[in-house]
Amino acid sequence: MGTVPGEIERARLRALLERERARYVADHPRSQELFARARATLLAGVPMSFMGMLTGAFPLSFEGAHGNRIVDVDGRTYIDFCLGDTGAMAGHSPAAVLDAVHERLQTKGGITTMLPTEDATWVGAELQRRFGLPYWQFALTATDANRWVLRMCRMAQRRPYVLVFSECYHGTVDETIVVVGPDGRAMAKPGNVGPQVDPTQTTRVVEFNDVEALAAALRPRDVACVLMEPWMTNIGIVPPRPGFLDAVRALCDETGTLLINDETHTFSAGVGGCTRAYGLRPDAVTIGKAIAGGVPIGAYGVTEELAARILGDADADLVDQGGVGGTLAGNALASAAARATLEQVLTEDAFAHMISLGTAYTEGVQAVLDEYAVPWVIVQLGARAEYRFCPEVPRTGNQSRAAHDGQIEEYLHLYTLNRGIFITPFHNMALMCPDTSRADVDRHTEVFGAALRQLLV
Ligand SMILES: Cc1ncc(COP(=O)(O)O)c(C=O)c1O
């Protein structure tokens, strides 16, 4: 028994963690062998640095994935609540995307030509309908969409700074890898890899939900734009307090600052993300990951007014080497995949299903927390939900960071993975896709409950 109900005994946690680590190793000989080989050729043994965020002693190598199931190289099947950290929010290899990609690759031909296709125009119109912004362009990642929009905003505004919220994540964008330090002042995020310049020279950073700090930071009128997720999702989920999003818009209006909503993850709120769900009025929206069914893409949309300022700027080179655009961006393959995803997969009906399962997942986790009197919270944002090891919903990035507990997290990730459930290796995020079923959610609740019973009873 813990000393008080719901309290974790560390010695027991360590023992259980060892047991789960050993089980992981024993169950995945082929993944272990592939990792040993990969270490001889791949930097850190992984094709991309985030894949080094291990749940076990070595990464799980996978063989195939369909819908919300992944099969690993040892033949084990997982219910996937990670969904490629949102890249596969449409499910793995959705049929409509396969058909569209096949038609583009095989029948019509031409993956990338640096020429436009009709599909791109269709996708622009659909994003316009969903997010309410008239003009769109494409990138290959959400990172690049953010990078390019920041440049265009700085140019249009002739102002040097951008503003972000502490503990945000907007991709590997230099200006955003900055936090509010322990002394309340901006500092480069610990671990920031080789920044070109100290990001405090390019960026103002304040805590999410802190209207006063935001007002003070925008007052000098030298901030070109605020880049934000309407709900923070990369440090657990941090919701806005009532009125905060309105206050951000009002302060931007008062100080002539542009507002960019990064909807890459908050897309889980509905077909048009938080922008549509809450009737927000950003000057630009950026998005990526899910909208092409897993094929790499990023997109950005801007208002009529911002478009006119960008296109009317005689000093800006927007068609060659001015710092915006990429050779493969807007390619025919990604455009075809995005059209199929938005037209046939991530539809209104699909979101209704995904969001109802997000609610069921949240209720399931909450019931387990109540049963064992565990003082943690779970927060839902549409089709996404995440529990956090603190008693109250965090309201700032730094509050949420303080609730991190690496040992409990590793135990829960491994316990669930060893029983066929895969949640996002970063923090405790779970996402529903059109293929997720109520039975999958109930299975998670059951396994999560068993993990806590082992720990607490
Ligand atoms: C809100 C947000 N914006 C942008 C990105 C960057 O996406 P990508 O790594 O696909 O460029 C991420 C990635 O997690 C994200 O969460």
C-alpha cells in the first residue's frame, strides 16, 4: 500500500519498471537486433533523432500499419494512440489516400515537377472553407510553414521580434526554442542545439494565459507577430483560461501585432481546428502533419490584408532565393493525398466519431484515477487527450513542465506497450483516428487501470 491513498511508493515503482523493461527486451528480439545493426550506420541508431526517444531499451521497429493498428517486426500488434504524433491522425494508409496516391504515382505519373496541379487549388479552397482564411500555400512540414510565415510577417511588419509562449513547440524553428527561465526572464531552452543567435535576440517569450505579461511584451510595438497554439499541446495539454484567446486578439489589435494560430495539433478540436471551433480571427494559420494522410505536407493561410501586404512588398523576393519556399513543396503527390484526406477521411462525420472517443478515453482514464484516488488530471482537446501527473489542469507551460515525472511516465508507457497499446512517446498523449473503436478505448482503460492497480494496491 502507498502511505496515503493514491501515493506512489518509489521502491515499488522502480521494481515494476525493471520488470516491464525486462519484458520489453524479452518480447522484442528482432527489434533489438535491428537496432544493433542500425547503430553501425545511423547516427544514434535511428533514422530521425526523435525516434531515439525510447520507450524501451531500443526502439520498436515496425513492419506494417493499417488503420489504427501497427504490427512490429516481432509480429506483435498494437492499438495505436500515438498515430505518428499526429502525422497519422487520418489512420495508417487510409484507402482513399492510397487510391489518390496510386493514381498520381502510377496512372498519371509525376511526384514532383515544380508545376501546380488542380488538386492544390482544391485543397486551398477546402482549407479556406475550414479555417476561414482566403489564401494558402504549401510546405513539406509544419516547421517550414511556421518558418516561412514568421519571415513574411516580419517583412510585412518591418518589426524585428516574434513572440511565443514558454514551453511551446512549433517545430525546429530557431526563434521558438526559448522559454521563460526560473528568474522570469527569457532564455534559450535548455538543450537548444547550436542556435545561430541567442533566441532572446529574436523572440519575446511569456507564459501562456498571462495577459499582463503579454501586454507588456507587445507594448513597445516591435513584435511582428505572436505565434501560438490556441491550446498548448506539446508540454502536456495546457488550455486557455476563459477569455484568454480574446485577450490575445485584442492586444494584437491594439499594438498592430499579427497573430498566427499553429493548428498542427489543435486540429484535433474539429475540422477547422480551434480557429473554427472557437470562431478565432488569426491573421495566419499554419498546419501540417495530418492533412495529407501521412504524406509529408505543411500549409499556411493568410488574410486578404496580409496577402496584399506580402505580395505588394517590392523588397521581397518571393519567387526565388528570398528565404521562403522549397523545391518539393506543393508537390503533386502531397496535393493529391491532401485532397483525398480532406475530402474523404478527416470529414465532419469522422471528427464526430473521433471526438466522442476522445471523450470516452478521458472518462475511462478519469474513472481509473477516481478508483485509486490518484491526484492526476486528464485534459481533452477533441480527438486528443492527455493525463498529467498533477492535481489541477496546468495553466502555463512551466507549471505543466513541473508536473513531469520520467519514472512514472516510462512505467506507464512500457506497461501499456507490453500489453499492446501504443501512446505517444512524448508525454502521455493519446489521439483517436477514424479507425479507432470504442473497444480500443475500453481496452486502454482496462490496461491503464491494471497498471495503476499494480502500483497502488
Ligand atoms: C504545434 C506544432 N507545430 C509544428 C510542429 C512541427 O511539425 P513537423 O515536425 O512535422 O515539422 C509540431 C510538431 O510536433 C507541432 O506540434
